[in-house]
Amino acid sequence: MANVKITLTKSPIGAKKNQKATLKALGLTKMHKTVEKEDNVYVQGQINTVRHLVTVEKQEV
């Protein structure tokens, strides 16, 4: 299965409540923090919600 590496690159200050909640659900609490998640439709939907705040890299396992 493929993994996705997600990094918080822009500050969520001024972002909507649902976007802040999505970042928290992804585990992105601080700037430049990186998490690895399994690539599935649920994670892709979360990434789509905050796509302007994060950088995404696809990785093959």
C-alpha cells in the first residue's frame, strides 16, 4: 500500500474551524510537522479540505 507524507507549511491562524479541526485530526499541531498516513479516500478528503495549508508527498512502501 502507498503512504502519504503530509507537512504543515502554512499557519492555520485565520483558517475556518473545520480546517483547524481537520489539521488536528491529521495530527498536524505545529508548523513544519510531518505525519505519514495510509493513502485512502478518507485521508484524501482531509487533505483536500486543507490543501492550501499543507504539502503532500506520495511514498511507495
